[in-house]
Amino acid sequence: MSRTARKKNRRRTRATCQVWRIFRVTATCAVLCLAVCVIGVALLENTPSAFGQDVQAASGCKATLITRNSQAQPEQWFSINSGSAADIVSAAKCTAMFQSALQGDDLIAKALQTGTLAAPVLVQPYRQDVGLTPFWVVPVVDANNHPLALLGFLYNAHSRLLHEGEFDAVTDNMFYVNRLFPAIDSQAAIAAVSTEQQVAADQGRPPELIYFPGNFSSTKISPTAWHGGGTAITDPIWRVAGEDGAWHYVDHDGHAHLSIELPVDPDYPPMPADTTTE
């Protein structure tokens, strides 16, 4: 073989080797990528997801930014759209607090992982003129519809917007262990007012759940300490408008009360006695 032919043969050999080297590297990378994809799919299939398909990714939510005062950072509020139970729950899932709770390992996270979101309940402040906010409370319930956790979300009724609020796990000796939420329904509240106070409900004003700032110092030292609920959004009581023009209040045990019986924090205005004050 001539020198020129040998040079050509070496060039062809080097070129062929380079092609095979590139092919082997490409094939190896492809195999590794395929293995990673298979492992990833297997992990996703075996990882439990809270509420199955019900969990809404935060990235799919559209927030409205609201600044409540000049010193505060803008807050994310989410529209409840039509106001249906599904829309309220959907907005609640958009909040950072809900999304964060899903990733935790505390009692709230465990409730979300094992429970089901029940219908939201609107809880109003005891008065509309004291700067307190309405809340939507979403129970996380077990198979018996007993709450494992209660998720509270601030509600702007004028704008129909919802914002993260406060979450409570239902544990130990809390009132709502082994009870439905709320403990009694509106018809039972009307019946309590009729039976105990001999007053019929005003048919034009449906009962509503309320909360009030409790006078905790007095309830601790009083021999007849208040145990009827109402001092937290997660333990509301019913307010029933009577035909007598007065408000009647029904505690979580189903007992009717007048406004003067409820221990409102003295730093706040008293509980409204008649229906001219809301």
C-alpha cells in the first residue's frame, strides 16, 4: 500500500471511531434519561396526593392584590366567583396558607392528607360596626363527618374575595371532637328559641352563625363560666331574629340566651339586644 493510501485509510479509521464514540455517548445518555423518567413516573404513581384530583395548584390561581393600610405589604385575595360551595373551596385552595399546609407534617397536614373538605360555613362577626371580619370556615372531616381540622378564611363580602386566615386542628378534649360542625343546625336553633324563650323566629331574617370577642378574664373566675362557644370562628353560635324584635342567641349545646348573658370583651361594644343593630 502506498503512503498516500495508508494516510487515507488512517483518516477513514479515525473518522469511523469518532462516529462510533459519538453514537455510544448518545445512546448512553438516552438510556439514562429513560431510566430517570421511569423512576419519576413510578414515584408519582406511588405518592399519595391529598384529595386526589381536588387539589388546585397555586400557579393556576389568579390573585387580587389588596393593601389594607399604607404600612402593610399587598395581600393576595381570591375571588369566590358565583359564591357556590365549590367556588369557595377552590378559592381557599389558592391561598398560600392552604398550599403550605399540604406540604407539612403537623396535625393540619395529616388532616388534609386523610380527610375530606366539607361544605364551607359563613361565620359573621357579632356586630358589623366594630371592625371584625366575616370568615368562611371549611371543615376537614373524617369518614363520620367529624372535623379533623377547621380552616378559616377572611371574607370581603363587598368584593366577594377570600384571604387566608387561621387553621385549627381538632384534637384532645376540644368541643368538636366526635361532633358535626356546626354542632346544631339553624332549624334546631329556631326550635330552641321557641321552646326556651317562647318566641317565634322572624321568617324574613334567617339565622346566622356569629362569633364575638370573649371576656376571658371574667369567664375564668366566674363560678358560672361560659362554655357555650361563640368566642372563636371555629366555634360559632347561632343568632336568631325573634318576632319580638330582639336577637336571641343559641350556644353550641343548643341552649337559648339573651344578649346580656354572653360574655363580650368589655373593650368592645356589647352584644346587640335588638334587631335594629347588626
